[in-house]
Amino acid sequence: MPAPYVKLYVGDVIRTRKAHPCGGDVWVIERLGADVGIRCRTCGRFVLMDRIKLERRIRAFLRRGNEPVPEPEPPPPPEAAKPRGRRPAQPSPEPRPRRRIVKRARA
């Protein structure tokens, strides 16, 4: 009897048993099929992995793709704006003299 498979949805946020080389273990599912496309939330790397291999590596679902997305909070009112403009021109540093490479004769 075949083992039951895990329902995956595009947009699922999962935590895996093994960490990515960047240190992150939280991924977003972006593509479904025989291979599942996942993107690391830490570094943004996209990885294609066999569905069976991924199902074994899933530790937890942090957010399911079929759940409604919560409304984002409105941004706070802006504080007193700083004056925008160009920075005052700074004098350029004096160029350093080029080093000369001198080949020495062998004795």
C-alpha cells in the first residue's frame, strides 16, 4: 500500500529538518509538480527538489498557501522630514604616485 502524500500548495511556508548552507531553514513553495520549487527566505536561492525528498524533509508548516493572507497594517505617519538635497561637494583626495616595479638582475 503506497504511503499517503502530503498536500502542498503554492505559497506554503515550511521549515525543513536540514538547513540551507546560508543557515536558513524556512522556505516558500513556488512551484508544484513531480519536482517542487522552493525559495529560501534567508538568501532568496531557488531550489528544485523531488517531491518525495521534500516531503521527508518537512519539519513544520509555518503558513499554508490556501489560507487567506492577513491585511498588512497601515504604515505609521511620517515624522518631520529631513531636508533633501545634494551633499556638499567634498574635495577629491590627492592621487597617490604610482609605484614603479624594478626587476633586479640575478647574481
